[in-house]
Amino acid sequence: MQWQLILDSLPLYVEGIRTTVVLLAISLLSSFVLAVPLAVARVSGNPWISRTVWFYTYVLRGTPLLVQLFILYHGLAQFEAVRESAAWVLLKNAWFCAWLAFTLNSTAYTTEIFAGALKATNHGEIEAARSYGLSGFTLYRRILLPSALRRALPQYSNEVVGLMHATAIASTVTLVDITRVARDVYANNLLVTESFGVAAAIYFVFTFTLVGIFKLLERRFLRHLHSQQTLSKPKTTPTPLATPHANPNY
Amino acid sequence: MLYGYLPAILEGLGLTLRVSALSLAIACVFGLMGAAAKLSGSRAARWSAEVYTTLIRGMPELVLMLLIFYGGQIGINMLAELQGWDYIEVPPFLAGVLTIGFIFGAYLTETFRGAILAVPKGQAEAALAFAMPRRLVWWRIVLPQMVRHAIPGFANNWLIMIKASALVSIIGLDDMVHRAGLAAASTRAPFTFYVAVALIYLALTSVSIFALSRLEARFSLGVKKVQF
């Protein structure tokens, strides 16, 4: 173990951490914003709307993220029209392509998670809300979404951890994230522990930080379930940890 | 079709399928061992299985792949040096398959553990009461019944594994994605090739979903469905 080498490459890792964190944060934010309306569309009674959203999530969930990223970053340059267009300033940028690929991919998984939670709504809740005269947008905003998003928390935390792990793929398109730094350090020194070992340790800490944050969120937002559980059976539920892109509706 | 690169891409598909299938077999072995260790009475076994699954699930597949691919090579040669053997070159195919199998073994450990716990305890107890040897109880009573509970998790992991196999192109395996990259570079048509590869992946996952849902139906024969 060469501690000096790790110490020397520390500034590089800090830069890498910054890239990973920023990429994760902006991708999570945009995919959340997109996934909520898409989940509502996914459970829509109109088959045209729900099928369209299903098709989107099916295609995005059925292909590797690496290939999706390559289509955006390497692929689009094939077309003269794209290269001439105003959007080319963005599309030739690795940051933009990575953000777009992660957002589109994560939106697909998140939509299915939220839609699953929406479908699990107790029928009585909707009846009660309807009898109070709530409908349409208000019904979703006041009744359906608050409870569905809470129910989705445990699965959503898996998706967040999965996406954090997936950001490592950004290292293939010139972005200098944690993984890229590790690959560079390895290429220069041919020492595995000092490069990939350090990266693995950083990701490991990140994973458990995220898991911890979601545990706190669950304690806050799922308190009603927690108290019920302790009444009936004092049993600790194991938090399901990070199945990358696991999806119940495979 | 595809500027004449279709056969080359399909050859790459062969490698992708071989990698996925072999990794799945290895992952099943690791998964069953992990599940057995987690449910065993030995504290050491439980602990090592816990460390295995926690470590693996805490980091990205790509980093683990690079770590095991390069680290394994160096580790084996350090061992070889100690023993006075010649330099051993680990073939990338073997390294890739072992790595993916090892990683997904950790995920399957959880799937199998849950599935084994879902088999009613009385089943194994009854078999033991008939003086059936422990090994046979596992083989004839517990394993066949846990399959039904394991299929959904197993299916998920298989789908993730097919997609994760795309990552072996990064450690230098000549799979579909790698072939597409080469073809794209010489024809200047990257979009065509990457979309073609994406469609092949989509076909693979679609066929898998269909086959696995049939398998689940087969193993759930005689299980009453809940009627709402």
C-alpha cells in the first residue's frame, strides 16, 4: 500500500467526487420532475396514454445504459442535420449527454416505481376523497401523490443508489468522475488498491450515506407504518439495499 | 445490411450471450453458497456472507469489474511468483465471467435467502422427522419449493446481468458493444450501429421476460391465486 500515492492523488479524487455528485444531483432532480407526471400518465385510464408511457419505460429499461449513452454521445454526430443545428452546442458536450442519458434512463425506472405505488392506493381513499368533492388535479395533489410517494420511498432509495452506481459509466465519455480518476491513477502507476480500491471505498461510503439518508426519510414519512408495526410485532424490517435498477414490473 | 457488418455484430452477440449465461451459472453457485451461509448456524459463515453481500452491493459493477479484473491478474501472479511458476495470463473472458458471476452472486444470495425462508418450515421439519438426511432435505424438499419464490428476483437479476454484460467491452472483451464501436469507427455511422445493438438487447430482454413468466407459471401450478 503506497499511502503517499493516495495522498498525492487526493486532489484528483476530490475533483472526481465533485463531478459524480453534481451529475447525480442534476440527474436525480430532473428525473424526479419528469417521473411524477409520467407515473400519473402511466396509470391513466386512457390506454393510449398509459401504453405510450409503458412503451417508453419498456425500451429504456430493456437496453443497457452504456448503449443509451453511446447513442446520444457518439451516435447523434452521424447526422449532418444534428451537427448543423443549434442543439449541437449541447449535444457535443459530454456533460450534457451524460445528464440526458441518466435522466432519460432513471425517469423510466422511477416512473414505474411511482406508478406501482399509485396503483397500490387503497380504493377507499379515492372514494372518500371523491365523496368530499375532490377530483382531477386536486385529488392527485392532495390525496394520491402524497401517499404514493411515501409508499415508493424504499424502492426509490434503491433506484437512487442504483443511479449513483450508474454514474460510473460517465467515465466512458471523457467525464472525469471518481471512476475515471481511478482509471487514470491505475494507468499511471499500475497499482490496483491505490486506484480502484480507493474509488470502491469512496462509492461504498456514498452508498451508505444515501441509505442512511433514506432511512431517516422513511422514519419521518413512513412513521404511520412504523408505529403500526411495533404494535403488532416488534420486528425490525431489513432495509432492502441497492439492487441496481431492480424493478418489480420487469 | 449494416454495411456488411451484421455477421460481425452477431458474432459479438454470441460472446454477449456466452458471457451472460456463464456468469449466471457462476452467480447461481455463489448465490446458493451465500444463502446457505447466511442461514447456517455457524457465526463465521454468516459473517463472511454478510461481508460479501454488503461490500459487493455497496459499489458500482464497473468499478468492481475493473478492481477484480486488474487486481485478480496481479494477485494471481503474486501467488505464482511465490510458488515460482511462470507468468500467468488470465484470459479477459474468464476474468469478465468470473467477475460478473461473483458480483451477481451477491444479489442472488439475497434472492435465494428470501426464497428459502418463504418455504414453510414444516416442510423441512417433516422431512427431518422421517429421518431424511439433511443434504437430501435440501435437495428434495427445500430447493424445489424455493424455486417458485426465487423466480421474480432471479428474473430481475438475469435482466440486469444481460445489460451489465455490455460493460465487459470496457475491460477489452470483444462483445456486441465493442464490435459496434469498431464498425462505427470505420463506417462513420455510430448511430446506426448503437441503435442496432440496443434493439438486439431489447429483443434479448423481451424474450427473457416471456420465457421467465412461462417458467413462473410452470412452477406455480397448483398455487391458488389471490382473488380480489
